[in-house]
Amino acid sequence: MKKKDVIFIMGLSILMGVLWVLGEIVMGLWLAVNSKGHIFWFVAVVAVTLIVSVWHSMITDESDLEDPKRAKYERKTNKRKKK
């Protein structure tokens, strides 16, 4: 797992945790919700987190497939062709 993937997962988890807490506060203070509403809210937040996480993991990052030495060679040869 790459560093940027770990950072994305940590950020997503923190964001969804804050969203869940805010939803619980709103349901506790302003909305009259029974216990099934709280359970549904928890399941919805977990489901959205999993869906976004899986979607992000399915995105292919083409930059990792490119060899850095090959890219450097291409840049050098392209400069020569332009002159």
C-alpha cells in the first residue's frame, strides 16, 4: 500500500467519523429519532465509507506504471528534437 493511499484512507475515516458524530448530535438535539434511526445512520455512514474506499482503490494511477529512467530519457530526447 502506498503512502498516498494510507493518507486517503485515514482522511476518509476521520471525515466520516466527524460526519457521523455531527449526525448523532443533530438527531440527539433537534430531531426525534428512535433507536432504529441511529442504527440506520451508522450503517449508512459505514456503507458510504466502504463504497468510497473501494472506488478509490479501483482507480488506476498510471504514473506508477511509468519507469522514472524511461521518463527522463524521453524528456531529454524530446528536448533534442525541438532544437
